[in-house]
Amino acid sequence: MTLILRNPAQDVQFFKFTSSPTEDRPIPAGRLVRMVDDRTVDTIASASTAAQFPVGWLMQKVKDEYTDFPTNFRLAGDLGSSDAFVGDEVAVATGVGAIYETDQYVDEAADGIAANTLLYPDNDGKLSDSNADSAASAAAVALNTLTAAECAAGKMLLIKALV
């Protein structure tokens, strides 16, 4: 039997984004992703489904291919940008204990999010301050407090990853 130590920061940083995503595009960076195939990810679509366990967060916006141009055509503005296209490799942020800031969260009760609140996967791949969508386990914990007004304005939430 063999067990090979791998570097998680390198080995799981890039996955292929599925060629048939469940979410409308563009998909913003910061959405929770799940494994759908061999080294292939898609956003969380149903937090209550056990097979949709989050493995990390998108680090790039994912867009559809252009329909008016040949396959894999890129505009000059796409070159050097951090955007990815459906079917491309995308960067995935992972690491239990890693600290991130995100605006991809839902304040379910519209009462703000307090520091030390467990954050669960939501049905749209965002983090939620409740497990109303029946997520089995938390994906992150809030490290700062946001008022309801700050949440509504989309202020950045500091989180510690639990996945």
C-alpha cells in the first residue's frame, strides 16, 4: 500500500469547470463549487443533496463561450483577465482554516451576520447564515460582523474556510 503526500494548494487549485453548468452565466467568483466528475467542478445547486458537498470557492468569474465567433475565440479584453469560460480550467480556493473575503453570501433573516456565525452552502452556491436549505455541514465561519444594511449593500464578509 502506498500513500503519497500531495500539496493541496497546488493539486486542487485548478479544476475543469463543467461544460454544462447548472447555473446561468456569468457565474461570479466566490461561489461554492462541488465535484461533478474527475477533476471537474460545478456550482452548488441543491444544498440538501449529499452529493453536492462543497470542495471550495471559485476564484474566477465563469462566462459562456461567444456564440458569434469560432470555438475558443477570445476578445482582446479576455486575454490576461481573470475570467474563465465554461469548460476551461478554473482556480478553486480550498483549505480548511484559510481566510477569505467574499460578497457571495445570503443574510437569510435580513438581520445581519454576526462574527462566529456558521455559514452553510445555499442552493445558489452562496454562503448562508442558516442551513434552511438543509446543508449537512457548515462551509465557513464568519470572522466579522455585518449589519443588515451592510449585507444588503454587499459589503465584504471575512470568512474562515471549513472545507
